[in-house]
Amino acid sequence: MNLHTGFVEGARLSTCCHFDDRESDEINLLVIHNISLPPNQFGGPYIDQFFGGELNPQEHPFFEEIADIKVSSHLLIRRTGEVVQYVPLNKRAWHAGVSSFQGREKCNDFSIGIELEGADEIPYEEDQYQALAKITMLLLKAYPKMSQDRITGHSDIAPGRKTDPGPAFDWEYYRSLLAR
């Protein structure tokens, strides 16, 4: 797995229309999220459809609430460890929303967002941790201003508004993988 021109080699590319140009080339933060569509259900095409602006609100009652929301992430790691890329790393994905890290607001401007297919209270899969660790190591090499102390959860940059990646995410285990 190598980074090449803003893309993760080996990742499946999926269409996404919810991104724009960054205001700065400085990328120095990694934000970890979770997503499941419908909530607490895994697999299926719905995450791709959501980030691609093609989610059909008639397919599930929850989709009626979110179908018009314009969000995205750079990457998704499915339960199987499959990596899906929606937005080139050098572009601004719309994953953090109203956010702040160490006093700096608008985290989308300087971060990369990685979604894990999951839910706050459901344990993540080993394949996801392995893929996340590999990608993280690539990002740390590619972006010298990003460091292990600049890896955070969505809940940490949007407290009170977001809860992901949730208590089921094993930060200690993830950091142990990075230390290897």
C-alpha cells in the first residue's frame, strides 16, 4: 500500500462529489470516525451512495433524515479491512464539520478523515485495525507535520456533538500497532 498523487494504492475508488480544494497544503491531523448505514448495520452500498450524493431516502426511514446532508471522508475501512477512497488526500473532504483541534478551528482544512465501518458500541474487527495502522504509517511518512499526537477521534474535535469512533474503539491497541 503506497500513497501516489493523493491516492492510496490498492484502495477501491468510489465516486464522491462532496469535497473541494484545501485553503492550505498543510495536512497535519488524522481524524478517526465511524459510520454504519443504516445505523448499526454493516455491508451494502449505502455508505458509497451517501458520500456520492445518491442515497435513496425511500430505502430506509433513517435515510430520509440524512439524504440531503453533504459529507464525505477521504477513506473508509470496511469490516473486512477493504479500503475505499472517496476523496484525494490533497483535497478537503467534508468529514469534521464544526470542529477544533488545539485551538485551531475548521479541522477539514488541515486533516485527513478516515471512517471505520462500525458503531460506537460494537467492537471493531482486527482487519480494520491492521488496515488503519498501515494507512496511518503511510500518512505519517507522507505528511511530516502529522504525528502520533495529532491523531484524534471525531468526538475529540467536536465534543458534545459527535461520539465517534466511540468507546468500542481500542485506542491502546491501535497505538500499540503503530509502535511496532
